[in-house]
Amino acid sequence: MTEIVKVRFRGKGKAYTFAANGVTARPGDKLVVETSKGMDMGDCVEGNMMAEEDPLVQPLRPVIRAATAGDLRVAEINRAREKEALGICEEKIREHGLDMKLVDVECAFEGNKILFFFTADGRVDFRALVKDLASVFRTRIELRQIGVRDEAKMMGGLGICGRPFCCSQFMDEFLPVSTKMAKTQSMSLNPSKISGVCGRLMCCLRYEQDTYEELIRHSPRNGAFVETEDGYGNVTAVNLLKQSVRVKMDGTSEPVFHNYPIDEIAEIPGGRPPAGEPLPHLLKPKEKKKEEPEEDPWSIPILIPEDFPAESTTEAPAPAAPAGSSAAKRRRRKKKSGGQTPPAEERPKKAEAAAAKPAEKAENRPQQKKNPGRPVQSGPTAPGGGHPVAKRRRRPRGNRNGGSGATGPKE
């Protein structure tokens, strides 16, 4: 195991691995490291961590030190020299009439070399340009031709998605991208739709290629003969992301199309069988899902659940019944009988006796006149053999003594 740190130069590009060499670093720290081109300063991406030696590229270059105030001052001077060298080089290119485009300039940390990056359609003879630049800067000059993808990575910018370029943000290396990937993902083959700012196919086509290949492997092809719950038909369209297909049904005079999920159809191997042969049944029966009752969104919520535990198990005593109520009379009868319920045979007899008692009381009850001044006339008897019902006589208008309606003078 080896203690390593990862460093990225100029805040973009690939992150390189270096031996920690006893230096403690955290992400974001400035580190001075030893490279194949000499000393350079970069940003720490991943701090100290242990890694196995086998997968690492040997030999590992060491971290020299954490950047000091003097190192940061040297880096500022080099950035100023780069801006100055960029303007001087563009002027020299115009003087020599070279067909090349200057992209970026890098000045070595130790100041012993200046590197110019440019793009061109073909080979460029820049030997005279190198001599002029060496006479101006009095240091080693190097010109390097790069591609359009590297140019976009160095310059940076925004893609058609509105986000910064992937190559300038997190991509360590460029992966091959082909037009076949755009076909697999059902994208338009219009170059302006699938090309990036650099003019090449977009790098993001590579990201989802594995996912599309896996979906295609488990989906029927366009034109396949399939069995559905409504019959047989041919697939006319496949939506890989929604995992659904459009099927043209057989046995109809007019074309009828239905959409089905891919897991609810069965592809017939070998296509449609010849005429006269039976159609195979490969569709698995659909499992019935338990239908759950739909909740009414307008129902009043239950604030107290039914299974809420009671605070105490003792029941509150029932309120005492009034003395004249039927419940109190039943309680007194039960108390007289010793608390035992009479058998079922005696219950009808007691019910008949209880119904006869009110009739006897009504016959023996003396007739009481509520108003002696009113004569009682015989009429129909009350139900149960009670006393005759008194027919109410209409009182004539006048005084209470039965006189005429005329009133005399008061004495």
C-alpha cells in the first residue's frame, strides 16, 4: 500500500496521481509536484489516501511541498507572462501569414519554457515563427498542434443543454463516439442536433449507450409478430424509455392500433407462422392484482384512530335510572325474586296477568267528576273494559252559570 494524492493542473483536465511523500494535503490545497517536464503547481483533488501499488503507474512522482506565498507569487507572474506571450504570438502569426489558430499559452512553473497550443487544418511550417518567439522571450519555445476537441476543452463554454462542457468539467479523456449511437438512441441524424460546439459528435451520446443496449436486448424489434391479450399483431413502434410498444392488430378490416407495455406481450419466435398452421400461445396469464379501495380525497379525516388504547380498563358506573322508570321497576322485581330470571314457561302467564291488572283497576275505580257542572253522557267504553268515555259537551256562550249570552248591569 502506498499513500497517494491526486492533483489537477490549471483547474481542468485529467487528475494525476502522486506519492504523498509525507505531505498532508486536503482537497483544494495548492501543491508543488515533480512532473516529467519539471516542477509544476496544481490543485489537490483528493487528499491523502492509501492505494495498492499494482494498478498504479510506476514510478510515482512525489509531492515536493505545499505551495508557499512565494510559489503563489511565481504563479501570478507566469499568468501575466502568458497573456503577454499570447498577444505577441498572434502578431507574429499574422506577420508570417500562417494558416493556424492560436488557442492557449502555458508558461512552465520554473520559467524555462513557454508552450503554445494551436489548431490548423493541415501541416504548418512554423520554424521561422519559433525563431522570432525565441528572440523575444529568451527562453525555450514549443509549439503543439491540437484537435478541435482539445480546443473546446481548453477554452470552455456552454453546450446546447445550457451547462458547461463535460470535457472541461470532469472528463479525463475523450471516448470514441459514432453515428450508430445516435441511431440506437432514436435521435435525429441532423448534424446540428447531435454535434457539439467543437463540430464533433457530442460526448454525452456515450453516457447512455450501455443503458439503451440493455433495453434493446429485452424489447421486441420493430415489425415483430407478437401475441397480446386482445389477439395477434405486428409491432409498428417501440418506445424504449417508456418500455411500451404500438401493435397493429390482425383480423380487422380497418387498421387498429393498441399500445401495450413490453412485459404484457409475447414475441413469436420465427415471425408469423405459415397459413394453415395454428398460432402458438406464448403469452403468460396476467396476475390479478388486489384491488385496494380508493380513498375519497374529500372525506373527513379520522382524528382519533379506532385502535387507540384506552387509558384505564375500569368502566364507569352506569347512571342511576329514575325511580318511576321501567328499568327501576324491573330491577325491583328482580330483587324480590332473588335475582333469578323466571323460566320461559312462566313468562307468558305473567305477561297475561300484567295485562289483566289494568282492566280490573279501571272497573273498580270510582268515577270522579272533574267538573261537577258538566253532565257525563254514556258513550263507548275505553279499550280493556275501562270506564265509559265522557262525551264533552260544548259550552254555550255566555256567563259560567248557564245563563243567556246577555249580561245585566252590575250591582
